[in-house]
Amino acid sequence: MEALMMSISVGEKFSSRKKITEEDIRLFADISGDRNPLHLDPEFASRSIFKQRVAHGMLTASLISAALASISGTIILLSYSLSFLKPVYIGDELEAKVTVREIENGKIYLDAEVTKGKDVVVSGNAKILRR
């Protein structure tokens, strides 16, 4: 395991990209059980502060998991801490980036963010084990 830990370094970055689609929102609602009308009902959402349907926050955050999955080896997520800063809409193109902040006692600490263009829509951190 020690050799595997040595092959990743502080400052290293990993990423994933995704365009949010109607189908993504529908499937995420089915899988998660989150059927909030802000995500599914155009009429309801048009009367909200967003003026249109928004993607689930956890759907957006799941791109961070995809970025973590791009790290070689088996990744075990130990913790996440996230802030949802801006809404994400159908058709938005997102990029998740994780940056290794610290490696200590076999654990890897990462800063994470999801961006839409230059806007950060989700910000946070994660702690993982890598095997």
C-alpha cells in the first residue's frame, strides 16, 4: 500500500465533466426518491426563485464522486462536506475538480468544486482511502 500512496502527491488534480440533461434529472429523481417539484414540474418551478427547473444538488455533487473515481486504485469515500452555491439547470455543462490538499496516515484529503463556466456551483472537501 505504501508504494500506491507514494504515486499520488499533494497538488495533484482529477476531474470529470458532464452536461446535465432532462433524463439525468428524471433518473436521479427515480433513484433517489427526491421528487421535489423544483426538479420535475416546469410550472411549479417557474413560480420559484429560480424561474425554471433546477438539477438536484446531490446530482450535481455526484460529479465529485466521478472525479474521485478517476484516481487509480480502489477509492473509499470516508467523508464529504459540501456547500451548494448556485443553481444548475438542464443543459448546463459542469466540471468537477478535486485537488489533493494533504496526505496523512493513509488518508487523502481533497478540496473539491463543481463549476459551470467560471461560476463555482458546489464547493467542499472530501476525505478518502485509496487501496
